[in-house]
Amino acid sequence: MAPERQIFDPDGDVLFILSSTSKLTLEELGLTNQPQPDSPHVLMQVSSKHLMLASPVFKAMLTSPFSEGQTLARTGHVDIELPEDDCVAFTILMNVIHSKGRKVPSVLSLKLLAIVSMLVDKYQLQEIAAVFSDIWIREMALVVTYFYDDTVFYDRNIDVLTHWLLIAWVFRHTVLFEEVSKALVQAARFPLPAVPDEVPIPQSIFDAIDARRMKCLSEIFREVSGWVDHYHEKPWNVSCTGATETPSSVSCTSTTETRRNCDTQVLGSLIRACSVCFIWPTPKRPYTGHSVQGVLERIAELNVISLCDILHPERSNNKGHWVANDILEVCNELYLQGGLDIGVFAKDCAEQDSKGEN
Ligand SMILES: [Zn+2]
């Protein structure tokens, strides 16, 4: 059977030849059933003028000294094989380029949007795709994983977040990039793997996310160990202030000996509680298996009990002398620190591109 021929411009002078097999599953395409293609290829008849206007990459390809450009100039038409490009994502972008807006879907699956983003990056189509990319991101954000108005990611799956990071990066979406990078810092339980060759995210972005995750965890663990040190490094000091924080009640309810015993109780209780949730002894870099979010959830459950709590349950309004709460407060602040600024990476990228051109 002859391959399917998609005509984007009946006078089109460029014929793209792509594999007819998409990289996406039926579910990712939003289909329940699709007939098997008759041919291993799909043909797309397109206009060189539209391509060159939309994309500096196509412009370079279709002008001399490239062989495609020479053929086009000599014969008036050219066939170009694009075996790497996904036919479904490519069709969407050809419709965008040829101003066939009604044929462009407003809702894409996350993986399809990620693949479209990779093609947008490859052919530098950000400008012409801008109107649609805003719609795609907004629709997806509302439907799938991301509450746009609250700017909070609920889906903490690393693959999902990495797809979002790619989309945010390619379309230079400042808010989305900050939020998704923050979610990755909070959710990753391991250093991120190296960016695959075909994914156009600079390695420096993954490195920055890893560095933030590591810094956040190290500060959390330092806060915990700081409290342990506080209690055991100077055992002659007395931290316990009695069953309430007011000096008058201290003097009438607690002797120095009782308060010293209370410190011992807090120290033992703190170490035991931290051991139970795997944050004592202090984990070692790169904190494999620990996410910032997971550690914080465990810290929120820390059960530190003082002797004052035991001797004066009716008076104690500062359970465990507030040690667990103090740790939690500091860690909450660390947790909420912002994500990455896309401007920094975009600037680096632009500088590298201009160096490459010179
Ligand atoms: Zn006490």
C-alpha cells in the first residue's frame, strides 16, 4: 500500500518522510483503537516558505549550501527523510506552521506535549508555537497534575515532574519552571540521573536541582544534630526550664537535679525518635533514599517527651520542651524555599549559543 500522504499545502514543494509508527501508546494519544498503518512511512507535503518563516533550522536546511537547499533550488522540490521525529507530534507542528489552527488539539497528553516540546526545541519553533503552548500548558495544568492558580504540584512522580520541567524549559515558562523545579527538589529521593542525550534540558539544571536537594537535606540534618549536640555536648548546663516557661513556676516545681534529669530524658527521646524515622545517625551524602518531603513528613511526627511532660502532664504546655516543634519550624522554612530561576539558565544558554555561532 502507498504511504499515507498528509497535505498541508497542495502547492507544497517539500515532502517530509517520517516513520508512521508513533512513539506514543494509544492511551497517550487519547485513542482506544487505531488501525495499523499500511505503510512504514507517512508523507507530509509542506511549504518551504512557511517552514523557513517559522523556523531558523528549516531555513538553514532549505537554503544552500545544504544538499536539501541545493536540490530545492535546482528542481523546485525536495524530499526529506526525518526518521527520528514522531509523526503525531510533527503533524501538530505542521498544522501550527501552516496556520491550520482548527486542526491543532487544545489538550495533549503530558508525554505528547513533552515530545512536541522536544521538536519545538529541535526546530526552534517557540515563537510560532507560543499561543498554542500557553493553551496546552494551561489545559494540562488544570486537568492533570498541576493546580495552576495555587501553583502547587500534587503529582510527585519524578518522571512526570521531569516531563513538566522539559515543557517549562522549552517554552521558557517562568512560573511553571520555578514550581516544577521546587517540586523536584522536594520529591527526589536520589540525585537525578544524567539528562538523556535526546532531552534538551541543560545538565546544569539537573545539577542545580540536585545541589538544592542536597543543601536542603544537609541543613535539615544539621538542625537535628544541632539539638542533639546542644543537649549532650555541655552536660553541666541545664536547659529544662520546668513544667512551664515562667520563672516562678520553675522555682516551685523543679529542682536542678530534676531539670538535669529532664534534659537527659529529652536527649534520649530525641535520639530515639530520630532513629525510628531514619534521620539519626545523620545520613551521609548524597542522602540516597531521602527526599526533603519525606524527611519533613517524618519530622512532623517526631515524638520527643520531656520529664516535665511526665511529672506535670497538667502543666506542660511545651511538649518535649518544644524541641520537635523548633526543628519542624526551621525545616518548614527550608522546605518552602523557592525553585530555580529560569532566567539564569536561559542567559547561560544564550551565551553558549552565541559563542557557538562565533
Ligand atoms: Zn523539663
